[in-house]
Amino acid sequence: MIHSVDPATGTELARFAPHSEADVEAALDAAVRAQARWRTLDVVDRTKLLRQLARVLRAGKDEYARLINAEMGKPAAEAEAEIEKCAVTCEHYAEQAPAYLAERPVPPDSVVVHDPLGVVLAVMPWNYPFWQFFRFAAPALAAGNGIVLKHAGNVPRCALAIADVMAAAGTPDGLVGVLLVEADAVAGLIADDRIAAVTFTGSTQVGTLIAAQAGAALKKQVLELGGSDPFVVLADADVPAAAATAVEARFVNAGQSCVNAKRFIVEEAVADEFVRRFTAAAAALRPGADLGPLARENLREALHDQVRRSVAAGASLVLGGKPADGPGFFYPPTVLDHVTPGMAAFDEETFGPVAAITRVAGAAEAIAMANRTEFGLGAALWTRNEARARRLARELEAGAVFVNGMVASDARLPFGGIKKSGYGRELGAEGIREFTNVKTVWRGPGATGFPPAVLRPAALPSHDRGGGASTVQLVTRAVGARTFLNGTTHFDGGAGIPLHTHNCPESVVILEGSAIVEIDGVEHRLERFDTTYVDAGTPHRFRNASATEPMRILWTYASVDATRTLVETGVTTRVDAEHR
């Protein structure tokens, strides 16, 4: 049986009989059939599902957050933030997938395309039961793949809720199958010819097994495994800010995240202050509200054993270190100082609210200590010296380095590790391309190329922006699937456009004259052929630097659904509507 247990009380909430072999066969067949149809849709049409998924997730945020809290113990605010992050990621790929998957012409006769692989098996963990799935599913679906989900055994109700989300969003029948099966069924799923690839998030031990099984079948894998992330605080750091951030970085999700900061490597000159501030803030965390329970009793037992072994080896117990009394699987915030290599808290991944502090003499030793691990997922580096930060960030052996901040995943950025933290990337452009066939298409003599398109701005309608500025929209689609919107804007002498934002990134090239551009409150002067980039949501405006000579710009929005919002009035309009 598959059991759902409330980790705050130890009470069984529900139990489920695993799906039968017939259920598994039906799900695999349905996924293959649905994916064969899904892959034929244009990427723009596929992204409509992602927008609907975001709406369904937000509409049910409270319900799904309560379910996460009940099954794995995450506090309500963190659970709600998890659902919101899923929705934001679905919207990101709805917006960016056409660009990420755009055909890339290679003159004179070739093009590189991204075709879906097929049905991907997703073996997902319990610690972020919605996020871990949707950060994979959004790009995988946009790329044209189907999915079979095998979720962690202690979050079956979250798995079934994900199936409900997919259905409510209008996902084609069978395209995303959810299986409640035991762990020993995974090998058979990986070997099945209907599964084209595998993604796994979880422990390094299990990831090694899955890699071997997928490798034997010569199937693509993305593995996001364990981590023992260093949080490096150098002597010139903003220590109060570093300590405050460190508490969140260690104790969010009760320390049960692969990218939690786990080893705090601090220069001796500021170590006492850091430990004092960090310990005081950790001691103030409230059980249940700020710090949830561990997800299972055996996890608490393993964590406490690591603490005991570290103290026995010479670590100083500054805070906590004893399992909480009462029901549930709570463990108090625990701080170990003077941790050194060879101790469990340094050498092993501590998956819970235990912070290991290692003191070092200087920056060189700090980086060496940070890299002295079999893992390489994330790292944080705190220093006020920007030049040194850039140099040391390149020396840290990790898939991501955050300077003066907390390591976190972001839909816009590739996420993954090196060494025993796995391989492959999720999120960003790299993540959506992981489960695609990067295909070269060569056109020989006599092959029909892409049809020519000639647009003459003088023959196109112009939109008067007022104040001496007028815009001509040029095209809305490039070669293949990439979609964007671009055009030119002409400025009379002294003319300008008001402060505004867009719902997507914009790039601008100065074609004629000189411009004064204000971006997020900072003015810049741009000359002919200078280029600028403005991120979505950033207030900006352009004006002609000359009072007499004309100016002209070429702008490109990363979406055909681009909107413009005037900062002063809050009025939002679609850009392309101005030219209809």
C-alpha cells in the first residue's frame, strides 16, 4: 500500500492500492497516442495549455497549499509560494517557448530544429511536490513531449491533485499520466520502449541507480541530485545581511531542499559576529509556523545521527541538537560551530534544519573548503569586492553561484549541478532543450527554401504615438516557430514617448540620430547603432537627444502578445492592436 501520513502528527491520512500492471499499460499506451498528436501542434498552440495551467494553479492555490502542508509539512506561506512559482513558470514558458525552440538558420543551406523526444518518465521527490513536477512539465509539454509521473511514495494525494490540475486545464487525455506505483516499478518503466527519456530529482544514491538503468537502455536522462551547498562569508561581507539571508537559506522548507545552504564557511575575522547573529535569528524560528516538521520519521532519525556523530568528532553544539518532544517529526533549528572536514555535518548532505559552520583564515581557504565536497549544485558568496566576487565565482565548483544572495531556482535561468549533484539542466532555454532532438536539416540543390518576404515600411500603416513620435510595425514571425513583434519608431526633433512598461523583454537599436533613454530611473545616451535591452516590467522611455534632427529606432518585443502599460495612467494596450 501507498500511505499518506501527516508529518506534523504522525497520523495516517489515507492509503492507496498501487496501480495494477493493466493500469500502467493503459497509461503508457495513452501517453504515446496523445503525444503523437501533441507534437504536431505549433509551439504557440501548445503554450495555450501552459497559460491555462497557470490559471488553474492560482485558482486552487489555497487548496493545493493545504494539501502540501498536510502531506509533507511545509508551512502554509511556503506552500502557497510553491504553487505561485509553478504558475509563474508555466507563464514563463508560455511566453518564451517559441523563442527557445526557434529554428536556427545556418547559412547558406541548413537549419537546426528542436523536435520532441516522446514520452518522458518523471520520477519526482516529495520536498516540493508541485514545483519539482511543474518546473519539468512546463518546458517538456511546450517542447511537444508527453509525460508519465511517478511521484514520491509519501505524497500520493499531491500526485493525484496534479492529475486533477492537468485535467482542469484541458490537457489532452493521456498526455500526462500519473501512476501510483512502488519504487521497484521504476526499473520496468525505464526499460519500456514507450518511454523515451527520464528525469529524476532525488538522492544521489537513487540517481546512480536510475542513471545505470537508463544508460543500459541508452535513454536520455536529466538528474538533479543531492547538494551540500557552501555559503561563503568573507571578511569584507555585509555580515548582518549575510546572517539574515543565511537563516532563510538554511531553514526554508525545514532545510529539506537540495539547494539549501548547508555548510557556512566564514572568515575567522567575522565568524563570531556571524555565529551570534545567525544563532539568534535561528532560535527565533517558530515550530509549525516558520519551521515545519521533517517529512518522515526516518529522516529525523538520520539527521539526528549526523548531529551526534559531528559533536562526538569535535563540533560545538551552539543551538538545538535534540529532537522535539511531542507528536510529529519536528527537529529544532540546530547550529554546529567549528565543523571541519571529516565530520558528518561537513562531509555528508544534511537534509534538515542543521547548520554547519566552518571557520577559515582567508578567501583562498574558503574557496578550497567550499569545493571540498562530492557535490556541486549551488554556492553563495558574500563579499563587497565586486571584482573579487567575479573571480571567485568562477572558482567555485557549482552549477550556480549567487553573490550576496541566496541560491534559488528561477524559470529564466538554467538549474542543475556537477559532480555527484547530477547532470543536465532544468529551466531556462537550456531546460526546454534537454528533452528535444536537436536536429540538423540540410537543403541540397533543388530544395525549396523558405519563402522570401519583403516588407517596405513606406507601404505599411503608421501609428501616431503623439508628441512627434510615430511607429510602423514590421513583422510578427521569423523563420520557423519563433514569434516576436518588431517595428520602427520615428521621432521628430525633441520628441519623446512617455514612461511605460511591457509584459515581455524588448531590445532597441538606434538606426538614426541620438537618443536619451531612461531605464528604471537611470538615463543613458545612445548613438547610432547602439543597442539596449529592457526586461519585462521595467519602466523606460525614449526621447530624441536632438531638438532639430530626426531620430529613428528599431524595436523588437519577445512576444506577438506584447502589451504597453503607461506608468502615469496604468492604461494597458496590446502593441499590435495599434496597427490593426
